[in-house]
Amino acid sequence: MRFIALFALILSFWAPASFADTPLEVAVSIPPQKYFVDAIGGKHVQVEVLVPATAEPETYEPTPKQITALSHANLYMKISVPLERAWLERFTNANSKMVVVDTTRGIERMPMIKGTDEHVGKSGLDPHIWLSPVLVRIQAMNIRDALIKADPSHAADYRQGYAKLAQTIDGVDGAILKTLSTHPLQQTQFIVFHPAFGYFAAAYGLTQVPIEVEGKEPGPKQLAELIDFAKKNAIKVVFIEPQFAQKAAKTIADAIGGEVVTIDPLQEDWPAGMTAIAAALQKTLN
């Protein structure tokens, strides 16, 4: 009997892990999503990010290695960035068992705004919902529910992970409010190359004025309008994301005697990225 018990113990060390102990393979489009899934899923998830932090989600094309990795994914956490419109159908054709989760469910998306206040236009729906803590709470609930459905044996852990993330989201929201309200802002409008900050601006009473026109650099007429707008509103800073070229932003900054400041909406460390954006805006808007 002792021999049988010892043999069974040895087998338990060498036996392959059960499916329940194998991490879910989860694919996401951008780095901030990885932060959310990791925070909720912990050791029960393995996350693959398609768009590197240095690339543009609007134009990025997945590598053959990434597409191969997707063939093993259990879940794809969709966030409605342009990459998904171009590639998601091909991903699901290559992996029919992969479940696509719409993390934007329950969120009313706003239009992408282009141009100055005098020449406002709309260009599709804005996908940058991860830049609003209020909307991140909804995303996180969708992620939590999807993980529980895919792996109910660890439902308690996913609920606990969500609860901790919700506390972090509340902390980030509070920190941003404190940063932006420490000193009354002299102005609430800011010029940015790519219109990624609409939800952030709406959450904190600000207005973004984008340089980019329907995904393209502005022509001479648009540049002249923006320069005139900046001068009239005493704007001295032009914000740029590290994923985009600085030529047009530098042209405007030089014309208004200002400077170009980098803010990154794709930082994987979401709390640090959000508070850095708030700090940069507070400094320049004052």
C-alpha cells in the first residue's frame, strides 16, 4: 500500500496540468488592454498584444508570428480600433474556436472630431475609450464576465481581480481630478496631432483640437487655420503622440512660438500613462 501511495504521488508531479490549470490565452489589440486583462485574470491568463506601444493602431499590420499565436487563442478582447476592422475577420477564419469579446458593450461611443471650433467635422466613432476611467470600469466588467464564462472554475479569482482593478481605476480618477483642480486652469482647449483624447477631455471638462484631418496631415489651409486658432486662444503647446510624426506639430509650434510636448495614450502601465497625461495638460494649460 505504501508503494502504491508513493507511486501515485510521483505521478501527480509528472502528470500534465488539467485544462482548468492552463492559463487562458487572450489576445488584445493594444497595450492598455493587457493591463486590464492581467489585472483581472492574474495567473489564469496569458495575454498577447498585437500592436506594440511604438506603433500606430490605425496602420499596424500583424506579423506572421502574431497570427500564428492567435491560432491558439481562446479569447480576443475587441475594443473597436481600426486594426480590428481590417484584420479580425481573418483572425477568426484562422481560429474558428476563438471567442471574440466586445469590451465596448454598454458604452456609447462619441464621434471622432476633426478641425478647430470654427471648422468642426466628424469622422467615424472614436475608439479611444480606455482614456476615460468611467468607461474603463465598463470595459473591465465586460472582461471579467468574459473570463468567468470561459473559465468558471476561477470565477472567484476573476471577481476579486476586478474588485482590485476597480479600486485602482477610482484612484486614478481621483488623482487626475486632483491634478487638474490644484490650480484653476487658465484655458481648457489644447491642440493635439491625433484626436485620441476626446473621452479624456469629456471626462474632465477639456476640449481637444486635433491637427490630423481624417487620418492625414493637414494641408496649408488647415495649418493656417490652426495657427490662427492657437494665436487667438494664446495656446503655446502642441501635443503629439510618440507613435506619430512630428512635422505638422512642429510647424504649428514654431509659428506660435510654442513647443511640442509628447503624451502617450498607449502606455501599458495604464495608471502611470493616465496620470502622466493629466500632469502634462495641467502644466501647459496653466
